[in-house]
Amino acid sequence: MNIRLGALAATVALLSACATAPKPLQGAYTEVTPRDAVATAQVGAPVRWGGRIIETIPGQDNTCFQLVSRPLAGTGRPLSSAPDATDGRFIACRAGFYDPAVFAEGREVTFVGRIDGYENTRIGDYDYRLPRVAADVVYLWPEVREVEVRPYPYPYYDPFWGPYWGWGRRGWW
């Protein structure tokens, strides 16, 4: 009985470890989206937001990122399973230089910080108000590459067709 209970506890511990956020992204945050933050003033609210980078703008003493917000998984990574799901856009700024070649358009990133104001910008002909986050943490996620896996190398080996069947020749012919 103790072995079964121990195995169950180990399984639960392993499965729960798979769904936890990396240490820099852990904590308690206000459940507010960038779209909600624009609708009702949320200045000072602690947030954990993420998404895909649209633009990285290095300044004299900080770098600002404009992102399309995405809902976050339990790990804190932006969900890519629903590419059309968005909570709006936001800007996140952090002291220091972040290279736009590394923090390139389309990369997934998660920020932890506080909403410290709003910026008005223009997207096409549309005036857009973006919440601005003073980021304490910038977490760049590794790129996910899709790989095609084939069950057999081409040309594949088929044991039915030889190399020899004992007749001194290959296969059925």
C-alpha cells in the first residue's frame, strides 16, 4: 500500500512540475488583460503579460517592446495553439539594451511588471491606446521548430522483399 501511495505522490509531483512557470515568472498578478487595462484605469497593477513581438525599440537608457498580447499557458508562455486569440496590444519597457536582432519580430516573450501608464499610437489610420508596463522581468522563450517525422527512411526496408529468400535471388522475382 505504501509503495502505491509513494508512486502516486511521485507521479503527481512530476506532472505538476511540468505545468509550472519558470521561477522569474512565478508570483501573484492581477487578472487583467491589456484590453481591460485600457477600458478601466489599472495604473500600478502587477501583471504578467506575454505575446508576440511586433517591434523592439532600443532607447538611450531603456528598450521598449510593442507586442500583440496572447493568453498565457500555465507555464507563462504565450499560447500559440490559438493564433487569432489576442487580448489587444501593449508596450513593455525595461532598463538596458535588448538587441532587436535577438528580440526580433514574431518572437514569443513574457513580461512581469506593473502598469505605469498609457501611450497613444497610430496603427494604420486607427488611433490606438496602449497600456505601458514597467517590466521587472523580460523572458524570451526559445523558438519552437516543427519537424516532419517519417516512420521509415526512404527508400524504406521491407523484410518481406528480401534481401534474399533462399532461392538465391532477391524478393519474389
